[in-house]
Amino acid sequence: MGNLQINTTQNVNLDYKIVSIGERIVAFLIDGFILYLYALLVDTIGDAIGYVYEDRWTQRGLVALIFLPAMFYSLLMHSIFNGRTVGKMLLRMRVVRLDGTPVHWSNYLVRWMLRLVDIWLFFGSVGLLTILFTERRQRLGDAAAGTVVISTKNKVKVTHTILEEVEEKYEPIFTNVTLLTDKDVRLIKETYHIARRSNDFKTLTALRVKVDSILQTNSNLYDREYLDTVLKDYNYYTQKM
């Protein structure tokens, strides 16, 4: 299993593990089994439709309409669930862009269209060979879309970057933290954590005063809570930009 280094929009390098071909095959088989179950369900529904409509063309048309979502299963799942199908969710992997930018629906569309060559026309041989013999384990669809499949089993740590862990429901307090630069935030975070570890309250106070002089927040929060909030708010807003 190889490694992939992605440079984020905040100039932070994050290392991911590229999934092996075996894991991709297992995820594909899981998705295939789900589609098989769906096909059985559609077949059962088709039998029920036969009791309602006697016309064969009407029956076939309705069955085809019900089965239509299965034809777009991969495209729909990746688009809705941020680069994951059920198989990828279970094996904890996802599709990401090589340049670190968010994956656009057009990238998923390119991957989905080239499944015809990678998987269906040549019984998966093209996809298998390209995954095996490319450095980043990409099939043709990945190479064309600029994507790669990574493992999310080991969450990337951000304690040594300018980023801070922020919960999905986090609500920022200081709206003007974007006045700071990445360099400012990196220095603030490094100083903040060093002062915390050594219980250097003078440095914490001095740092808080300096940051507050830039942001003009006039907050009543204690030094540690204030600085922690500033870091989280900066991460929140820069991620949304």
C-alpha cells in the first residue's frame, strides 16, 4: 500500500495511504452484491406489476424505470456521500482529488463513464492492470478525473499543522480571524502549545494580548480558552472559503 501526500488549500501537507487492489475488489464486490439484491427486488416488483398491467410494453417500461437508479449507482453514491459507495464506507476508503481540492461532480462523472472501459467491456482487465502498474493505484477513470482512492482507517492528525480539530456543529465566535495569515496562525499555535505544556501563563497572557490587539475582539474569555477559540475559528472560516 503506497502513500499519497496532498497539499491542502492552507498549504498543509497531509499524508494518506492509497488502498490496495484487493481492498478495491472487495468494495466492488460488496457494491455488486447490493445491486444484485436490488435487481431481485425489481424482479419481484415486476411480477407484481404484471398483475396490474396486462400490456407487456407498460410492464417493461415500468421495470426499466425502477431499475434505472442502479445504472447510476456508482455516480450517485460517490456524489451524495463524498466519494464513497456502500462498499467504500464499509472498508473505510474514499475518492479524493490529487491536488487536495474538493472533488467536483464532473470528476465523479468522468470516473463513472470510464467504468465502461475499465470494468465492463474488458471484464475488469483494464482496470486491474492500470491499478497494478500505476504508482498511485489509479484505474483509467481515476487518471482521467485526477482522483485516487485513499484509506480513511487512520485519521490524519493535524496537531502539527495550522489546523485545529473542529466539530461539524461548531459555531465560531470571532468573525474577523481571517485577518490573520497562515504564518500568524502557525506561530500562534506553536507558541500556545509550548506555553500550555510548560504552564507558562505569562507567555499565554502576552500571546493573548498580541492576538487581541490585531483582532480587536475585546473578549472576556480566559487566555487559554480565547486562544483555543481563535485557532478553531480560523480553521472554520478558512475551510469554508
